Amino acid sequence: MYVTRKADYAIRCVLYLAKNTGRITSVDEISNAMYVPKSFLAKILQCLMKAGIVSSTRGIKGGFQLAKEPKDISLLEVIEAIQGPSAANICAIDKRMCSLSGRCTVHPIWVKIRKKVEQELKKQNFAKLAKKR
Amino acid sequence: MYVTRKADYAIRCVLYLAKNTGRITSVDEISNAMYVPKSFLAKILQCLMKAGIVSSTRGIKGGFQLAKEPKDISLLEVIEAIQGPSAANICAIDKRMCSLSGRCTVHPIWVKIRKKVEQELKKQNFAKLAKKR
DNA sequence: TTAAATAGGACTATTTTGGTCTTATTTTAT
DNA sequence: ATAAAATAAGACCAAAATAGTCCTATTTAA
């Protein structure tokens, strides 16, 4: 389980929106506030749309909002929206990816670690994160 | 914290050596037994040498052995020998890698997860792993 | 109808990964 | 001595992933 820069940007973006609920926020504003390249951020927001995390309003005065309450969005959810499922070792996602085809004594450890990490990331929601300073 | 194929190969390799202590094992043998490309494995063994995990004997009848007892080699050690320090998010390794420079409410979470995962990987040693089947 | 915003697809440069290949050097056995 | 079999080390390379940009719609408020 590692977080690409893209996913990191996505997290910042959702965090900013969580701190600015109740209004529509433009890509430009988020980009400036969170130091994310604007056109890249636009792409990232499309992923977050597909995942149902944000909703968009087109046209002038358009922009983005969270599609759910901050407390109902977990870190894990945002990361997976960008990267898909991930783990410390691919074999923990799909046994077939291992040429030892899971007959390996190390395999259960990757599965265990994956579970632990996902648990932790699921616990963290954006209401919590937006409140901290 | 994610494990590249190279590190995964390294783990298999150390595991094989842990199951075959008390003799010198050639790259060729390990390569065949563990399904790792031979010339790539040779490189990997150089890394494990530098890290003091294996020792080599040159010349005909040469090969590799573990440089320490299996119980004193952890999974974490092998992974770091190949990949260097790693974490779910680079900012957990070096705050400066984050453009928000650690003034970010998510940062402590990455640090926490890194600690948890490293703890787990440190607990796992190759005496344990070689015994399982 | 224009300006400012998102939508979406094509494209691209850089870095990382996952190797190979070649040329030493070492050591044992003949 | 020398041939054979092993590691040592460095250069090299291809493919995939990452980290974006750019351009052309389309939408909508003023």
C-alpha cells in the first residue's frame, strides 16, 4: 500500500472541499490553495466524480462539492478511487500475480498487513481530518 | 510501503538459503528453485551482500550463504536492503518531500501506519518463515 | 452572445522497474 | 599451468507506471 502523488493530491483536494462545504468551489481555487497543478487536478476530480465522492456543476460559477458528508468519506475510499485496490505486495490483492502461486509461507503476512492498513485508512474520515489543524 | 518484484525475489532467495543452511548454494540453484531470472538474481544477491545478509564464496564450487542466523534476519531488513526505506506515503520518510511541508493534518496518519507496518515486518524472521510449509 | 467554468480524450516526458549482457576476477580440479 | 565454473561489477536497455499537459467540446450565468 503506497500512495502515489496523484492520490495524495486527491486527498488534499477532498480535504479542502471538506473544509469548505456548503458552496461550490472551482478547480482553480483548489489548485491554488493546495498546490496541485490545475489541469492535473481537473483529471483527478473526474476520478473522484466517478467514485461518487464529489459532484460537479458546469458552466460559469460552476465547480465542485462533496457528494457526501465529510464524515462518510474515508481516506481509503479516496485512495482507491484514484489507484484502485492496493497492498504492500500485489499477491495480497491477487494470488495469481505470484509465480509461486500462493504456495508461499510469506503470503499470509502480506494479507495480514493489508488488512491492518486498510482498517486504519477506513477509520480516518474527512470530518475528523478537516477539524484538526 | 509496497514491495517491488525485486524485493519479493530477494525474500524468496533468503527464504531458500534459510532452508538450506550449512552449505554453499549457487545462484543457478536458487534461480531454478525459486523462479527468479538468474542474472537478475545475481544483482539482487549483490545488494544482500552489501546489507550484510548473505556472504559469498567465489570461484568454482562458489556460491552464497546467509551471513547470519535465519532468526536474526527480518523481512523488513531484506526489503530495505533492496528498496531502501519505504512507507505508504513518501512524506512519512521525509517531510520535505511534501509540498505542504508537514503542515498537513494527514501526515501523522502516514507516520502511524508506517510504524505499524514496520513493526509487523520486523517481527517476521526467516527461521519462522523457513519452518512453515 | 460572451466569458468562465467543467468534460473528456489524446498526447507526452520522465522516472521506475525489471531486467540483460559483457567483461573481469577468483578458485578448484585436472 | 590451465580450463572450467563460479561470483563481481558496470553498462546498457525495454516496458510500464507516473505525472502531468493540451486541445476541443459543452454548459451555463450574466
